[in-house]
Amino acid sequence: MEDAADTPALAGANADLLRVHKTERRLELIGDGKILRSYDIALGDEAVAKARNVEAGGMIMIHGQNG
């Protein structure tokens, strides 16, 4: 799958689903059942979760980033 930086803007495309593949560390933007864009993502660190005495995994929060 192409990285977002290598694909043109999605003029007129509507996304109706975000799909996260944790193992592959990929996020897919889905519209009309098709993958519109795919992004590499970073997930939290299991060692950090253990140090904080919290369970790794669970809810995923998406934070915007410029550039």
C-alpha cells in the first residue's frame, strides 16, 4: 500500500470507516468499502504500560499531526 505522502489528495472522496491493524501498525481510511488511503502508525509501548501498571491495548486514540 502506498504511503499518504505518495498519494494525491482525496478530492470528493468520503470516508466512513477507519480500520486499525495493530500487528501491522497500519491505519486504513475506508470509503464505499474500498481503501482510500493507508498510513503507517505508532502504537504505545508494552513496557511503558507495565511500568504505569495499566493494561496494554484497548482503546485507540487518534491524534492529528501536521507534516
